[in-house]
Amino acid sequence: MKSTDARKLDWKPANPTALEKFRWDIQQKFVSYKLDKKISQKEMAEVIGIDEGKMSKILHNRLEEFSTDRLITLYEPLDPHVGLRVS
């Protein structure tokens, strides 16, 4: 099984827009949570109420089917006091 330690990956699109950078930052919050809590992808999916396939897509930065609002909403159960900012 492959590791989902995306913190070791440095994927960002060439010349990313501010929105792409913001979405990357949100996605990295999911990865960090998973690694910090040492939980499985399946456990994480159960906590936020989505299927494991969708959780895999988020953890592997395949975000096309998720709006930015949806990503934020999905992350909130993991960290209700989440602070996101655009810089």
C-alpha cells in the first residue's frame, strides 16, 4: 500500500492561481490531520461522513469534483476552529 504522506510531495500546478494555492493548502490540512492523528483513510472518511473513495481523492489531491466550500465544510469536523487565510 502506498503512503499518503503528501507532505513529501511537492505537487503544485505550474504557475498556480491564488485559488489553486488555497485549495492545495486545504488539501494539505487533511493530509496533516491524517498523519498527526495516525488514523486510516477509512477512519477519516467515517469521521467526516464521506465514502473512502472520496477521502482518497482528497488525500491524493484529486480535487476536481470538490468545490472549495465543500472542502472547507468537510474539514470542519476534523478541526472546528480551523483558520484559513488567503495571502
